[in-house]
Amino acid sequence: MKASIVLSALTAFTLKASADCFSTRLGYPCCSGNDVVYTDNDGKWGVENGNWCGIADTPSSAACWSLSQGYPCCSSSNAEVWYTDASGKWGVENGDWCGIPTGSTGGSNDDIDVTPGEQFTHNGNPFANKEFYINPYYVKEVEGAIAQMSDSSLIAKAEKMKTFSNAIWLDSIKNMQSWLESNLKGALAQQNASGKDVLTVFVVYDLPGRDCHALASNGELLANDGDFTRYKSEYIDVIEGHLKTYKSQPVVLIVEPDSLANMVTNLDSTPACRDSEKYYMDGHAYLIKKFGVLPHVAMYLDIGHAFWLGWDDNREKAGKVYAKVISSGAPGKVRGFTDNVANYTPWEDPTLSRGPETEWNPCPDEKRYLQAIQKDFKSAGIQSVYFVCDTSRNGKKVDRKHPGEWCNQTGVGIGARPQASPVSGMEYLDAFYWIKPLGESDGTSDESAARFDGYCGHETAMKPAPEAGQWFQKHFEQVLKGESRPSSSINDESGESLVDTPLSILKIKSYSLNWDNYHYILLFRFYVFSMKLDFKRTQIIDSGLIYFICDSFYNTDKFYKIKSFDEFDNTSYETLEDVNSGSVLLRFVL
């Protein structure tokens, strides 16, 4: 029922961070309300102001089971049933789904199951056939951004952003302690409730001497033996413990962005990178041994981007460095590599080629970079060479003056939406995924700040900008305004537009196959199949779907005309060229 925009069943799980009640003795305030998010042996828990709070015992009301999935309860248990799934019966009120109450009593989420089950084992592409967990912290960030907006079209785009999955960054010991288990627990609850595998993506990012060639994202741990011990015992070992506990759900780890790429190019030029080398190399060996033996965990090591390691000599050297690192972590296994993390390099840029303007880089976009480095890594003896490309902000080419510019770039657009196996013919590309949360700053533009990096003061960097990781409202809004559809080589499922795709499934109450009939359509949540009208008629019949063309819209109740369709596949539909530019091809399930 939830199509492609399923929000987490327990988004509030990850927000754990006043009359007296049981929670005060545990260091948490009492709730002012009674909305139950989680129940354990201590009592009932809620979330207020982004923090856990305890709920005093109160008389229970009729069960509203849909609250745990982010939807309200219908006003009556006798509401018209529009849809039934494993969760229960669904109705529609005020243009949105609602759960029809069962009439039983108890807290709304008392029956949420967060008990790990049998061992999950990745088999093939870790992103394939999975529900992607929605990062609840990011949802709250976007809600805060929406509160500052007045432009209705921009608000609609921002609302859409809340429905896409992105990575959860464990960028300090404290944040790891706050976000790791709570998100694993939330994803597990969603998985147990839906019966579908729910994939959570985390970024492991706290090496001693982190980001040695830049200042904007330097970490908490210094490049010394004492802090390396802390990295192992207080960070990696704790992550390992939680991952072993939550063994029944799929997890992907994006490992230490920028670190190994710095080992390829910046050892000779940057003293801080030389100081960090031992801890980078030993740290990777340690974490691969720990995480790489867990069958439900898939790891991807960071390989920078096309304008970092794209040149022939850099790729050749990278093959040797990464092969050495992976072998040092045996018997742990690495699934593959991630590129363009927190960067802006387009997936495809046919306007660029090897020449003076690219400094003779033979790989001037991410697609050509991965095509080349896949061969180089295979030649270097690396067995498992698969990729995840960060497409959160690379959907629109802009003049960055130099393609290596990375800090808060102006004029950029959203790239391809998170999707498994997004490009035909590139079976080694596991996914496009949003690793860098759109709207979080790359680094401060304050020249007096300790973590100011010169790149954040360059001409193409938006200013004024907050510290790395902090919310950057102006940058978020300008990226939404510049949002762009991805390249035509990307499979259809990733081509959703924030403009042309209202947040609804189309459902028909009654229909006729008569050409001249109009049909009343109630709008709730929908899923876009294609922006290109490029499908076979057999797909229509085999999938049990009826396709039609309508104008772009945002209002709720409207009439639309099905061009033609009948049970004998006598179809008539306009090609994209015949349709106004504001049109979009949608699908609905009868």
C-alpha cells in the first residue's frame, strides 16, 4: 500500500537522545503527552522535542495501529475499507490514508516487535529487493526547514524529500552511541511489522586524524596511539556489538570517506596525512576483520571521486593501496566501493573529454570513472568490485571553476533517486544512494573558525555557511530549486521528479473501459513508473497495471481521462512528444 514512499514504521525510535515519572531516574524527562512510541521493562516511552521521555500510566484507548507506520487513525471503526494488507484495514480521510481502528485496547505501539530473528545473510546486491529505511533525524531536519519556508512549490518539494532514504552518519563516538542502536531497532521494528527486509545504511566516520587533507570535517580523534585505542574500543568494538545483536536485518556500511583516497594522493604533500597513515591503514584492517565476517553486513570502502583518482596513474596506485588494505583485513570481506560521497561530480557529462579543461583526466564523470576503476581493481587482484554512487547532489552540472570544488557549491541539483541496479549494462553498480544528507553543510565559510577550509571560501561556494554537518537552509532551498532529472541512461525507477510527482497512489473507485468515459480518481499516495513512456504492452498485461497520461497536478480530487485500454490490449496512448511538457506517465493498481 505504501508504494515507493514508505516512511519508517518507527521514525521516532531514532530520536532518543516534567512531573516525576519512572524515566527521571534514567536521565530522561517525563512526557507532556501520551503518545507511546516504545515500551520496555521500564515503562512506556514517547518522544518530545527530539528526545525520549517517559509516559505515566494512563487509561488506554482504542488501538490505533496505523500510528506506528506514520498514518493517523480513521475517525470511525466503520470507515470504508479502501485497502487491506498485513497491517490491517486502510481507509481514506482528508485525502490521506488512515488506519481503521480494531476496537481493541492498549497503547498504540505496545505490540511493536523489536526482537531479532534468525541470521540474515546478504546474497548478491545488498540493495536489491529491500525497503530502504528512512532516516528519522533527517525527516525532522526537513520539517524544521519547511517551517522556515513560505513558497508552496518549494514546500511541496521539501515534503517529498522526507520520503527518500539517506545514510546515517556515525561521525563521533557520541553520535554513534545515540544513533546506531536506535536506528537498528527502528528498522527491525519496521521489518518485523512489514515482513520485508529493511536496509539501513550507516557511514562509519571517526578515524584518528580524520580528513587529513581538509579542515572542514576534521574529527574528534587525533592521530596518536591513545586515540587509536579509543577508536577501536569505544567506537568500532561498540558498533560490532550492536551489529551482532541485530543480526536479522540487512545493513550497509560506508567506510571512512576520503581516508584511503588521501593515502593514494596526499602522503607526500600533506604532513597530516603522513601522520595519519598508520592509523588509517591499521584502522581499516581492524574494522574489516570485525565487520567483514558478519553475513548481514556489506561494506563499501570510499574511493573519492572522478576528479580525485580518475587519472590513470592515480587509479593504478589506488588498485595497489586498496588491494593491500582489503587483504590486511582477512578473513573479513568487503563488498565494494563508494564514490562521489558528499561531492557534486555528475554521473554523466558528455560535454567533457580528456583535454586541457579536465587536466587530461580520462574519467571526467562518475560513470566513466567507475567503468575504468572497475577494470583497474580487478587487475590489481581485488575479487569483489561493486559500487555505490552518492547521487544526492550531482543531478545538475554547474560551473565549479574547477571540478575538484567540493564545498557547498552553488546552483547544483538533486541527482538520481536511491535505487538498486540503476544502470543497465553496469552489473557491478549496486546502487545509487544518497549518502550525504542534502541540506547539511560541507563546511563553514567563517575564516576565523578553527575548521575553516579555504575551499569553503572559494567563489563557487555558497556563503555564509555553517560548520560541516550543520543544517544549511539556504543551500537546501537552492538545491531544491535546481532539482534535476538524472541522465537518460539511468533506469526509469530512479527518474522521479520532485515537481511532477505528488505524494500519492492513484486509486479508482469505479472504472469503465469505454474510450469516452471519465473516471473519478481520489488522490492519496502514488508511485511513478516512468518519465519516458518507454515500455512494452506485454508489461502492462503481465504486471496487472493500467497506464494513463494526465497533466501534472497537486490538488486532491480531480477527473482524468484514460486514453484507451481494454482486456484485449487494444491500447491507444500518446507518445511523450505528443504530450504537453507538464504531463507525466503514472500507474495505478486496480
